[in-house]
Amino acid sequence: MSIQSATLFDLDFFGTLPIQVELSEAPLTSDAGLLPLRQFDERIGLTREFAQVLDDPRDPDQIEHTFLEMVRMRIFGILAGYEDQNDHDTLRTDPVFKLVTERLPADKDLASQPTVSRFENQINIPSLFRLRELFVEQFIASFPQPPLTLTFDLDAVDDATHGEQQLTLFHGFYEQYQYLPLVITSAQTDQVVMISLRHGTAAASLGADDDLEYIVSRVRAAWPNVQIRVRGDAGFGNPTMYEVCERLEITYTFGLSTNAVLQRESEALLASAVRLWEQTGQEQRLFQGFWYCARSWRVPRWVVVKAEANAQGTNRRFVVTNRLGAPLYPQATYDEYAMRGESENRNKELKCDLRMDRLSDHRFMANFFRLYLHAAAFNLLARLRREVAAPPSRDPQTEVPVEALAGAARKQYQNERRRRDLLGEGQPATWRLLLIKVAASVVVSCRRIVIRLSGSWPNRAYFEQVSRHVSKRPAVRCCWTG
């Protein structure tokens, strides 16, 4: 059916000339920037492997929308800011979303919201276990060379709920009905290595020991000599986590909740910080360490304390660690622990930019699967982001290596990189602004498909940069062995 070119309505704010709005017959999209991301996905096989591990109970002769098609609809929809199933009632006709799922713009429409909902609710427990395995295998396969060290950060992320989802419960600390997902990320690659959905009143460390042991066993099977480090806040600082790390010979640093004994042991350090602050008027950060054994611990462990004094008052923080250099370098030990804040920033991107917290299905298992969809979308972007990153170069003859920067120098370098490396440092919302959200027309002929962008688009250079990279990038062998 042809579209009439008659004017829909006029706008008169321009003054000298009327602005008339008409419809176009050309197939248009507002998300053409998804195409280079889909090309990158084709190179690394992320969505294809994701769909392969899912059990499809449907009759093959009656299938109109494959699981792979719907996985790509959801993952690329999440990247473009469409986190709800309802969004796909509109997106099912979008020419770029059809191309992403390997359909021509003139082909039948993609799956509707009810079909997508049935898809999510069909996922069974064995499929979720295989997704767990797949995430670790894809993490291992993402390294071109065996790493010398790996650092995993553990974090519990609150997910407020507003409906009647199964196992959503009221948590007194967060003062809300919620789920409490567990996220384990890699400090080296920013990827989500493992993610778990847990009931709303779960302890922060519930299941973390089993998940950590599984990751370590798989990683060491691939790289027997890799050194593994683990960091987590005080919610993970308990005997169960200490003992599993010690048994697996993992280097750990966990936050430690304060108590009367720890405060008594650190009183002299805090007094020194206050005295120096009063004498100099400059912020003070002092560190020391000591052996400590709580009643629930089988053996004493080394504790590092940080005492601060500044215009806002005083502050003390404690960490427990088995790092070999901790007794000699307490400040370096604590500062390395504090760098886990970068992993918390990645979790914030996953939650806020990619809307990981939109777990609105009724069934717990369906919401667990949704969590994997959001994590897969994040991993796709995280891997591409690292490949196209262009951090500021440093002169090895005159400048300190980035890894050795600390304090104000490290902050200055990070601020410089954020200004100069917009894609490498860009959050998902930044990638949408610079790359994904761009209007284009899609023209199909018997010989080719042409995507026409605006020649005046100010961010075209980013699109060209990413597209050239993913087009030249070699494909990788499928890592899923099932």
C-alpha cells in the first residue's frame, strides 16, 4: 500500500517559511548504529552460541520465529534502549531489526510481544545451567593469549520489584521489595563472567562460594598457571568466603565490618590522622595492619585499616586479605581493593543503562533468563568497547606506566582518557548517543542492501571507525562444546 505524500500538519515557529510534515515511503529506521554491533556479534558468535544452549520444546514444523531470532531481537533491543517485551510490537516491522535477525525488510514481521513472552517463559533449568557454562567459556575464549593474572569482583545488586514476581521479598536494609542478583565481573575485561538471580532477602554472599569455585575450576582447566584474585565488599567478608579462597589458593581482599575490637586496635592510628589534620589542614589517609581473629574464624587473618581525617570528619575502613605484600604495603593493598569501584561502575551501567532491573515476568525462571539477556547485551558491548578503545599514549622513557599511577595522577589520566577516548570509555548511553541512535533508509535491490545515512550526521566518524574494525576483524571459532 502506497503512502500518500499529502501534508499531515504544519508548524509555524520558523516564521518566514512554514514547516510541513509528510510521511516517507522509504523504509526508515532510527537504530542503524546496531548494524556494526551485529557485525561484531557475527565475528565472535555471541548470540548464536547463546541461542544454541537453549532447549526449544516446540514442534520444528510449526516454528515461525526461531529462538536465535528472538534472542537477537531482545539483546539488540536492550542495547538500543528497548528493554520491554512490549517494545517489540513496534520494532517487529523495523527494517534494521529485521536485518539484525537475518530477515529482509520486506519479509514477514518479527515476533510480537506475546510470542516473546512465551519464549522467555519456556526457558527451563537445564538451559540456565548451560548459559552459566557458556558465559565462562566465552570469557575464556575472549583472551587472545593466556593471562598471567585475573581479578574477579563480586557484587550484590539490588533490583526493586513492583509487581507479583515469584520470590520477590521485602529486604529490610534496602527498604523495598526486590530481587538481589549476584554479579561476578572481570576487572581485566569488564565482562560479566557469571550472574545469578536470587530471592529478595538473600544474604549478599549466598551462593558466591559455589559460583567462585566453578569459575576457578574452569579457568584453571584452561590456564593452570594463572594467578587469581578476588575482591568483594563487607557483604562477602565471612568465613565461608575466606575458607573457599584459601582452599582454592586464591588471593582475596574483602571488606570487613567494624566492631569494638577493630575500633580499639585502630584508635591510635585515627588519633594520629586527626592530629596531622589539625596541624596541617590537609586531608590525611593513614594505614596500618594487624593480625585479627574473630570468634567465628578458625585462624587469624591479616587486617588492613584505613583512617581518614578531613574537613568532613573522620572515617575508618577495614579489609581482610591474604595478599603476600599486605604487611609491608598496607596502603597499596587497600588502594587495590578500592579499585573494585570500577567494577561497581560497570554494574551500574548494566543496571541503569541496560535496565537489568526490568525483571517484570511473573515466573522466577523467566526473570532469571531475562537477567542473562541483559548480561549478554552488556558483554557484547564491553568486548567491542575494549577492541575499539584508543587510550592516550604515554612515553615509556619519561612517564610512569598507567598501572603504576596513583592518587591525583591516576585521576588526571582517567579524566584525560574520558575526554579523548569517547567510545572506549563510553557507557551504553554514550554509545547510543554517538553511534546506535541514527536515522537511515534501507534500500533493497536484487544485488545488495544499501543503508543510507545522512551526510551531515556529526558522529559519522565513530560509525565508520567501528564498522571498519568489525569488518576486518577475523571470526573466532565457536567456543561452545555443549
